[in-house]
Amino acid sequence: MDFRAIAMGVVFALIWSSAFSSARIIVADAPPLGALALRYLISGTIGVGLARLMGQNWWLTPAQWRATILFGIAQNTLYLGLNFVAMQSIEASLAAIIASTMPLLVALAGVLLLRERLSAAAWGGLLAGLAGVAIIMGARIEAGVDLRGVLLAGGGALALTAATLAVRTATGGGNLLMIVGLQMLVGAMVLSVASAFLEKHEVVPSRRLMMAFAYTTLVPGLAATWIWFALVRRIGAVKAATFHFLNPFFGVAIAALTLGETVRGQDIFGALIIGAGILMVQLSRSSAETAGPDRSVRRRRRPPGHGAAGSDPE
């Protein structure tokens, strides 16, 4: 892995983690699904427009169209929609921690559903990550966390896990930025319908809200998604997903700095354990991928550690 790939991975993790704090600001003063639909309409239109200027087209391969539609629904509608609703009642740091367990959930689902075989190090990382989640959740439950919000955020993570296992890749065949934009437009269409039936469209306008919305739309929404795709194409999905070990720590730190959320000792301890667990799992998967069929411990089928299109956090 070269320096450029490392820099891209760290920047992506930092932006990904910051998106939960900006989303928390948005949902405090605007309907979550409606705000998310508008954000995707803007981001998707910009993405498609830039792609056309770069000479890309929407004549995608059948596999790319399937992945685009599936991730547009699973990621942009279910994963992010549920997270936006959840953050009306839970802190951004907790939402970030729950979402950051994605690589652990993918590894666990691979064992349970696809009969994959993990090394001892991967099992250790998986168990450590789950222990970290238990530490944080135990402390939050004692403090009176809203369980409905936790379940919504957890449901969003499971939705993206399912999509990650269902679709191996969406980047083959080029048209990278076009795929990003079209995914967002798919999410915008579905979310706008859901918002029309489920929400009251009341907005409390403020400079803080507008700045958070602009940031979420352009930086996590468009720039981070493009960085993720480019990183996956450069080093592969499994190696790229290794950078998710930074997300628990970044998510807690950014929420504390920007929103003034309380940093608990259990949060720091649990986040460090989750990060270490993700790193152990992903390094083990990357090592097995590099070693190839000669390794005694290997997978029969290997889904990416994080979906090639499943990167946009909020």
C-alpha cells in the first residue's frame, strides 16, 4: 500500500466520521428523510453533471446497474435513512460507533451465511470488536439511551451489510463518478416518497443548519464517496476497508469537538477495542487475499470488507 493510498484512506475515514456530527445538526431542525432526499438530489445531480463533463456516460453494464440500484436503496435509503431518523434521539458519536461495526458484521455474516473460514487472528478481532460494542452499549443503556434510536441505527448497519454481501463490485467497467451520482439519485427518489408519507415538513432555518447541510451534501456526500471508489480501485475493497478501524475514534472525537458531546471513559475504551478488532479482521482478510489458494485457511467465497458502493456515511 503506497503513501497516496494511505492518505486517501485516512482522509476518507475522517470525512466519513465527521458526517454523523453534521447529520445530527440537520435532523435537529429539519425532517430527516426529506433533508436526506434533497441532499441526494443535489449531490446526485452534481455528480452526474461532472461525470458527463468528464466524458462518462450512463451506459452501465448490467452488473453496474444492479449494484447502483441495490446500493441506492440499501445504502442511501435504508442505511442512511434509518441513521438520520435515529440521530433525532441518539448522539452522533453512538451512531458513528454502531455504523463503524460494518466490517465486523460483514465478517460475521460471511461465516454464518457463506460458510467462510476465518483465521484465529480474524476470530480474535471479531470477538474483540463485539466486546467493544458491548462495553459501550452497556454504559449507554445504564445512562438511559433511547433504545429505539439504537435499533434504527443497528438496522441501517444490517441493511448495508446485506447489500455488501449481495453485490461484489460496482466499479468494473469505468464510469466511476457516474455510478456515484446515479446511486444518489436512486436514493433521492425513494426517500422523497417515504418523506411525503411519513414526515411533517417543518424546518427551522438557521445559518448552522445551512452550513451543516452544505457540508454534508458536498463533502461526505460526494467527495468521500468518490474517494472511496477511487481507493477501492487502487488497492481493492478488503484493503480499503481496513481504514474503518479509525472510524470509532474519529467519530467520538469529532462529535465531542463540534457538538460538545460528553466523552465517557467507556466510550474511549470501547472505541479503541472496536478499532483494534476491525484492524485485526481486515488485516487477516487482506493477508488471506494476498496469499491466494495456497493458504490452508481461506474463504470459499470472498465478499469485500465493505461494499464498493457502500461508503457514504451520512
